[in-house]
Amino acid sequence: MNIFDLTGKTAVVTGARRGIGRAMAETLAAAGADIIAASASQEADGGDVGRAVRGLGRSFEGHTVDFRDREQVEDFGRKVRHRVDILVNNAGTIRRAPAAEHPDEWWDEVIDVNLSSQFILSRSIGSSMIERGSGRIIFTASLLSFQGGISVPGYAAAKSGITGLVKALSNEWAGQGVTVNAIAPGYIATDNTEALREDPVRSKEILSRIPAGRWGAADDLGGAAVFLSSAAAAYVTGAVIPVDGGWLGR
């Protein structure tokens, strides 16, 4: 038996249109899972990620969901909740400005997308998982779940909140067959880190601290997502697993 096989499972991946979410969706599909994707600009046919998933022989379903809008998140949850074995809460946004100049609307947007919407969707889908007695919920945390960062107070607060939410949900749901964990990416080469990678000073500072000696790639997150979704992780819950090239150990 292949304990990493996800054949017959259906996974919701939010923020799957690009970057880390796309990589996780494609890797879960390669392991056998059918994919339901949702993001603010997700095409119904999935665009590139949809073609990749179908090319792996799995089904794909796309939904456009604005994760700033609680009603849209709740409606999406109601539509899919009874079909979902794996929920990957990956949708996110970041706003950069020094804390003394950080606008209220940026704070609200980041907290709504990165934390509040993820609780709302987990509550909806998680309650159905509890009824069935099984399920996997995975959040995308961050190095800033452990550190404060610079000029991203809303993002740091939201990602720190994710670690608390993982533990809270795990405490309540693990005994009912639903594991809840998070993956904490390190510095990954995505749109969110483009400004840092283009800053020669910050990029050099960051690379000098990563023992692996490189920026991470989105594909580096796929294996952890499959592991936490699979039978291999049946006794792993309430954990935040760094995938950071050794950053936190430095």
C-alpha cells in the first residue's frame, strides 16, 4: 500500500491560480487527488493549473471567490463542503508599509484574507468533515508566524494568528478524525517576494542566512502538502512544519 496515495480524495486549494497554491494543487493531483480551486481571479476552467491537473488525469473545478468578502467565502463553503476530504487554506495577500504609516484599510484587508476567511472556510468544511469522521486541513503559515518581519504588521499578525488557529482547531477536532496542521514556507520566489528579490541589499541579506543557499521554489511546498494530506500523517496534528531551507535553524 502506498500511504501517500490520495486517489479518490477531493482537495480544495485556495489561492491555487499561481505560486505556492498552484504548486500544491498540482502535486496533490499527481498524488491522485481531484482538485477544487478558488481564488479572486480563478477561471472556471482553471487556466494553466486546470490544464495541468487534468493532464495528470484528475478532475478540476474552478471557483472565483473574493476572500475579502465573507459572504462569498461562506457561499463557496456551502457549495463544496460535503465533497471535500482535504482543505488547503492558502489564499493570501500582503501589504508593505512601516507600522507607523500602515493604513487601516490595508490592515483590514490582510486580516480578512489571511485569517478571518480561513477560519470561516475551515468552520464550514470542517464541520462536514467532523460529521463524516475524517478530514485533513492544512494552512499556509509563514516564517512570520515565528518572527515579526519588517513593514508587514498586518501580515505578521495574521500569520501568527494562523498558528494559534491550527492549535485551537486541532484541539477540538483531532479526536473526531480531522487533523489540522500548517506549512510555514521560507523565502519562496513568488510574486509576494518580488520586491525583496529585486532589492540587492535585502536579497543578499536573506540569502546569506539560508543554509540551503537559495530562494525556495513553489514546488518545494508540494511534498509537505501531500504528506499532511495522506495516511502517512494520520497522527500529525496541531503542527506547523517549516519548509524554509534551514532559515529557522540558523
